[in-house]
Amino acid sequence: MKFLALNGSPHGAKGNTEQVLQAFLEGAREVGAETEVVYLKDKTIKHCLGCFTCWTKTPGVCVHKDDMPALLEKMRAADVMVYATPLYVFTMSGLMKDFVDRIIPLAQPYIIQRGEHYIHPPRYAPASDASGKVVLISNSGYPEPLHFSGLVETFRRWADSPGEELVGAICCAGGALLQSEALRPSFAWYMDATKRAGREVVEQGRVSPETQQVLDQPLISNPAAYVDMVNAHWQSQGVELFDILGEFQPEAQVPATAGVPLPPPQSMATMRDLVSGMAYSFNPQAAGDLEAVIQFQVTGEEAGRYYLDIAQGHCTAFAGEHPEPKLTLITPAEVWMAISRGEMNGATALMTGKYSVKGDIGLLMRLGQLFKKE
Ligand SMILES: Cc1cc2nc3c(=O)[nH]c(=O)nc-3n(C[C@H](O)[C@H](O)[C@H](O)COP(=O)(O)O)c2cc1C
């Protein structure tokens, strides 16, 4: 199965889009796919003139003399087209848009009815029975997956042509974090799912709903925590925040959050997974407008530092130490794990010194409501 990937980022192979694209293609190659990446930034692709010469005087051939005819040939030979673009103003980059506009020589000018819709029929027969699969890959600077809605809908509508289908959309909200070496282990879950998606397209013809569900999650579930990290980055670059709107409090917007976000739990067998799992079992209704950090100082064989940051109805788990936790739990891993499994009574364990706490005891009392048990 032949995959042709187009990278529409001006950053090309050094960009964030590439991180996701390469993981996806690696997965596809693992199960026998042939893959090729074209970096659109290195190609000359002129804007479509809208003259329709490619539909009238020279059917299938554009008036422009540039790199596009060779790319259309590659496209016609591919089974899977992978469009990889950074999110630019809620849609694809200009590089990618120029490319997709220039695909019209592959269609015929007539409009025909197909099912409930009208379409331009293709000019050429498909390369093989396996062809016509479209995969969208994107990443964004904002942390909210909602920002991809227009882009995904564009590709869904566009791929709704004879013999074509959007078989997966990997839209990574907050993709800039993927370039950070320090954060790499934290996002292994996303990259693993991306590789799995590549394998699934080869083996099953599409990304499975289970994998798609993982890929639809932002890298960091708490947008406020993500924004803190991004703003801290800009601050470290010496960029000033001007209070044009009279609404910002720069100091309050850039707290010294030093932690590394934890990936979703693989099991509940380690303290790291257990703290990560707590963020996923968070009950926003019970939290209301609570803003608090709960620090874990884990002792014993599996010693470590983790914290849960609760803000604006979200809870995010981090590895590391927070400068201002509201509540600190100092506990051997096995004690907290036994409590969370219901094998040990939390209050008794505290009274008998099996673990200790510092800070807001009222918050300790609320843990049962804040984190639902499975
Ligand atoms: C012109 C421009 C427009 C952008 N528009 C958006 C946007 O609408 N939403 C968003 O979340 N990020 C936006 N971004 C941020 C990029 O999506 C983000 O930096 C991405 O990680 C870049 O990927 P790359 O390194 O592969 O180019 C924009 C960036 C630029 C330069």
C-alpha cells in the first residue's frame, strides 16, 4: 500500500506537524506500507488562477508550469493521501491550500448527482482497489480540540467523493509541546496511538474508533496549565505582555509551574499511574470553582513527586514539585495504593501515622468526592 504524505508546514521536517506525521508513517511502514513525504515548502506551487483551462482547452493540464503536474502524478499512484498541515487561522496552511486548489485538473467540469449530493466526477480511474483513503494530520498552538472543527469538516466534505473517504483525522491540540525532549516521555501515549493509527489504516483501511478517541484528546487536558507553559515559554524569550485590553495580570498568568504532565494511566499498578488516573476520575461538579494543587511526596521503593493541579473545572496530573501546594500528602506508595484500592481505611491510616499531611485538611476530606472511584 502506497502512502503519499504532503507536509504543508513552512517549518517542513523541523516542524511540529512532522512529529505527528512521522509517527503515523512509522506505524504504516511497520506493517508493510511504502511511504513518501513531499515538503510543500520546497516545491513551486503557484496559486490557482481560476481560469478553468484545465477543464476546457487543455483537459487535465494546468496553464502553470511548476512542480504541480509531477505531484499530481504521484497523487494518482498513491493509495493513501496524508495531508499534514499546521492549523492556520482555523484551517490549513496557505502552502496546503495552494496545493489542494491545484488538484482540480483531476476532476471533470460536469456536475453529477451522487447519493444526496452533487459532485464533480473524477477524470481518472483509481490506482487500485485500495486507493482513495484520505488521512488528515494537524496540530495547533491553542490547547482546545474544538479549533480543528472547520479543518476536519473541510476534509470530511472534500473526501466525500466517489471512491474517497476520510479514514482518520489526527489533530493534536497543543502540538508545539511535541518538540520538547523533556516532555517526550509524557506524550508517548499520543505518539503510540498515532503509530497505531498508521498500522490500522494499512491493516483495517481506517483508524479504529478506539484509537481515534485517544487521538482526539489534547496533549494536556487542563487548558489553563497548558497556557501557563506556553506563556512561560514566551516570557523566557523576553517577550512582554502588553495590557491592551486592561484584563490581564501577567504575573498571575505565568506561575512557576515546573511539572511535566503525566500521560494517561496504563494500569493502576504504580503510583505514577495512580496519580495520573486520579486526574481522569476527577469530578468537576464536586470541585465547583475550586483552585488547588495537591502534592504527593511518595516515599519507599517507588519514591517520586507528583501533583494534581485543579483549576477551572479541570484536573491535570504532573510529575514534579509545585511551589505552592494547598495540600501535601507524604506517603509510602503502597499505603496510598492500598487506600485507593479500598484495602486500607484512609482516616485510620492517617491516625496511625501510615502517612502524613501538610496544608488544607478540609481539602483532604473532600478527596473522596473530587475523585470518583471506578
Ligand atoms: C499564520 C499562523 C496562523 C495560526 N493559526 C492558528 C490557529 O488558528 N489556531 C491554533 O491553534 N494555532 C494557530 N497557529 C499555531 C500553529 O498551528 C502552531 O504553531 C503549530 O504547532 C505549527 O506547526 P509546524 O511547526 O508544523 O508549522 C498559527 C500559526 C501561524 C504562523
